[in-house]
Amino acid sequence: MLCRFNLIKPVFRWIQALGIEFWLPIPLVAIGFWLGSDRLTTSILNRPYSTENRLQTNYLSSVDPSADIISIEAKLDQTQKKTEVKIRKLDSSTIFLEVPTIELKELQAALAQELKLSPEDLYSLVRYQIVQ
């Protein structure tokens, strides 16, 4: 045992002579933190995940009829005196309507009645385009 210590003693003197006795353990400590954090992250990410609250998809459309309408595009054709309406819904479906008027108040009243929307909701959803 004394022989082993005598072999290691010159190595310690050499490390002290270089002045790296403080800096030598830092990479070992860094590797330890890296492996420890890797193990901790893996254990956290591999936990089973269960949700307590389920998402209710039909809730908004049953409360607010305008919730499932994304946009309304109305093309007022002045030559044929009619309006073509394209309604885009949340479920990627599209509805086409043709209203036999180009008067804005009559058109808004017809759309509000057909879609069961308030004038405020209709105003925020509709976009008009005049075609000549």
C-alpha cells in the first residue's frame, strides 16, 4: 500500500505545480450534473399523462350560433340585382346562399334571419364586395 501511495505522490505534486488542483474536478462535477439532469428529465417525461378536464367541442356552438361561423362573404351583383353569399364554418364546410336583393339593410335582415344571428354578430362576420 505504501508503494501505491509513492507512485501517486509525484502525480499530485505535478498537478499542484501546474496549479490545476482546483480546476480538475470541475469537468467531473459538470458530467455528474449532466447525467443527473438527463435521468431526471427522462423520468419526468416518461410519466403517464392524464387530463382531468375534457374538452367540450359542442359547447360553444350550442350557446352561440355565430361561434361556428368563421366568415361571410357577400358579392352584390348590381347587373343581376342579386347577392351571392358564401358562409365558411368552423368544420371546414361552406354554405352558398343567393339573396334576391342588393340593398344592404334588406340583405342584413335576410342573413340575420337565415343564420339566427344578431346584427352586431353579423356585422363583425360579413365582408361585402360589389360586382358590376
